[in-house]
Amino acid sequence: MKSIKRIAVALAFTGALASAVAAPVTYGVDGTHTFPRFSYSHFGYSTQLSSFSKTTGKVVFDAEAKKGSVDIVIDMKSVSTGFVDFNEHIQGEDFLDTAKFPQATFKSTKVVFEGDKPQSVEGQLTIKGVTKPVTLTLISFQAMPHPMLKKPVLGANAFTVIKRSEFNAGKYAPYVGDDVRIDIAIEAIAQ
């Protein structure tokens, strides 16, 4: 009788442990390893590349249930074009208008899995107060213990393409490309 009770207790403990392991994990965005970038055609001469250096947010990931969510905030004043005067120019009313809209946000509505890994994230992108649906296509995804931090960490590289004119930032289009590719390299640490 005691053995049956021990087995029952062990099974209950194992079940509770399995439930705890399978629970969703919340990750805080690591701002030192997360960089949104954007690129566009400059009169057809070249593809211009710029980035943002301040990003915050969280990712919730449940590998067992194949569910997740992403909530990202980008400080638009942290734009870096590689040229100080152009950083100020692109923050003006015709483009990012950071005086009125200092942040851009992405809030997921659905994470699409293929097998055990997410392949895309559908959500709402808000720039300059305009919100549009976008799909981030994942190029890579990794979730595993960090060898130095000794904590679960996840990382991904993803991209989408938007029309800047749809976000009230279309000055000089189509000469300066209306299509803007947004790439994000993101790492997030379990909280």
C-alpha cells in the first residue's frame, strides 16, 4: 500500500513538473542584441541602410503548445543613418516625425509554426500613429539556454516589407523608394 502511495505521489510530482516546464515563458528584449533596420532604394542608385539602437519589449513563447506573442517598442529618435545631419532630417515631419510620434510598435496577433519552430509572426505595426497589419517572416529562430547567462534565451531574424506612403512618410516617392524592407535581429532573455 505504501508503494502505491509513493508511486502516486511521484506521478503527481512528475505531472506538476511537466506542467511547469511546458508553461509559457516570458522573455525580455535584450536591447544590446536587438536591432531593427530598414532599407530602401535611393533614386535607384543604391540601397540605403539605417537602424534603430533602442528597442524594448517582450516575447512570450510556449514551445509545447506552439503559441507565442511579440510586443516590441522602437525608440524612433534612436535612428542611425550613419550621418548626424541626416538622422535629424529623417526625424522630421515628412518622414518619421519623432517630435509627435517618438515610438513605433509591433504587437503580434498570431505566431505561425511549422513543426516545432515559428515561421512567421502576424501583427499590427504602428508608425506615425498609423496602424497596419504586417507579417514578419522568420529567417532563423533559436531557443536554448544561453552558455554565459545560464538562462533560457531566444533569438530570431525576421523581415517584412511595407510601403512608407501608407504610414504618412511617403515624401519623394517613388523616386526615393516607397517599398521599405524592415529587418529585425532580436534576442530576448527569460525573465
